[in-house]
Amino acid sequence: MTETAPMTGGGRIREATLLEQRTPLRQSAPPPEGSLLGGLLKAARPKQWVKNVLVIAAPAAAGQLSSRHALTQLPLVFALFTACAAAVYLVNDARDADADRAHPTKRRRPVAAGQVPVPVAYAVGAALGVLAPAVAAWLVSPAVAALLAASLGMQLAYCVSLKHILVIDLVVVTTGFLMRAVVGGLALGIPLSRWFLITTGFGALFMVSAKRYSEAVQMAGKTGATRALLTEYTTGYLRFVWQLAAGVAVLGYCLWALEEGGVPHTSLLPWRQLSMVAFILAILRYAVFADRGTAGEPEDVVLRDRALALIGLLWIAMYALAVANW
């Protein structure tokens, strides 16, 4: 048996150099920039906070936005829902830190980039997840606290496993939007009508499935989809879902608008019925982007399209006049 001679220092250097040349270069995360507090704030996704404005949906529908109780409770509920969302984002980023470092854009997230250490992300996320329902139980109501805890548990389960299950992933994200719309009513003790729940729920499903459809269209024929389920869904199925959801949302809203509910009509114009025009126009305009495969984040679609934003403002004005019975 031949005995290998011990390698000299120069030999080790040459072998290390050759090994480095043969090994594929890995995409490393950029060096961390900024403070820890700034990284935590960025990881909390401030851009996504606009979704939590849905907490005013039920009080607005009931015409109770201007009461003192609403003015004190709704900002608090908004902040608590934002804290729960931030907790989920931090835990999710901590879990996916290694995978995010290999992604061309996600590698710049504060946790993946090293600006926020993984243990700190877990600790802050856990603290927010515990404190938000506790504060809700103390300052708002046990029902709101239970809803926040359920939302938090559902979103964490989504990050861990539910996002990999067909159809369930759509249901979970849609339910998250519906919970935001429901929590304002719970905080103020406002009974939620069937039409409100139907229109809000299927309206949310419309936007969620339109976003998935757009992602599937953009990733068609490409590898490395950002969502594993995009390779499982077909564009035909996702198109069916957003078209079905849009139809039910329009039907639910029209049934509300055409039902007087025993209240005599004393307003200057039939604002409830007229608001159907703006609502249907908004759905049709949003469907244009869905059909093109460019319906990304709902807030981006609304803010970047002036026509849709104008239609939305017109609908809000008509809806407000209808609720106020002016």
C-alpha cells in the first residue's frame, strides 16, 4: 500500500486555491446596513400596513365612524393588528433566513442580510404575538383578543405548512382579509350583516386569486417560482376562481343595495342603488389588470391606476351618502 506524503504548506495553499476555483460561487447576503431598530421596522413591512385599514370597514358600513368610542378604539385595533402582522413577518423571515440569502431580492431583507439577528427576530416576533392579544383583552374586548389570537395562529400555520396546500392557501389569505374587516365591528359591538360578510369575503377572494393568477401568468414557462404552489395551480383554475369570486361579490353588494330593509327612503337621491354602478365599475376595472396578469398587491393596483382610484373615491362618497341617508 502506497503511503501518501504529508502535504507541505505551499501544497495546502495550492489545493485550497484550486478547490475555491472549482466550487461554484454562492450568492452571499449584502453586508448589514442601518440600525437594529430600523431593521426591525423594515422587517415589519410598513407598506403592508395599509391592508389593516380594513378595520374601519364595519363601522363605516354602520355609519359609526365619528363616535368617540370609534375614534379611540379603531386606532388601537389597527395598531394591534399591525403588531400581529409584524410578529408573523419576523418569525417567517427568521425561519426562511437561509433560503432568502440565496434569493436575488429577498436576500436584502433585514434578517437575511444580518441587520436583524435571527434570535432577535424570533424574540421580538414572539413578544409582539403575546402582547397584542393581551392588550386587546385588557383595553378592547375578549372577543377582539380571541380574533387576534386566531388570526395570529392561522398566519403562523400558513407560514409553516398551510401555504403548501392547494386551495387552503387561498382560503387562509382570504380569511385574513375578512378578519381585518370583522374586527372593527367586534370592537364596537356592531352586528355584521350577511351582505357585508358575503361582499367582503368574496371581494377579498377575488383580489387574492387575481394576484395568484397574475403570478402564475408571469411565471409561466419559467423556473424558480417564488410560491411552490404556482406550479400546481393552472391559470385556467385561478381564472375561474377570481371570476367566480367577482360575480358573487357583485351579487352580494347588489342585493344589499336593492334591499331597503324597512327604512323609508328620505335621501335626495337613491344613493344605495347608484353606488352599485361605482362598485361594478371598480370590479370591472380591477379585472382588467387581473386578466392581463398584472394584478399584484391590491394596494399597488389601486394606487398606481388613477381611474381605479377615482372610481373608488366615487364609490366611497356614494356609499357614505347611502349610509347617512342624505
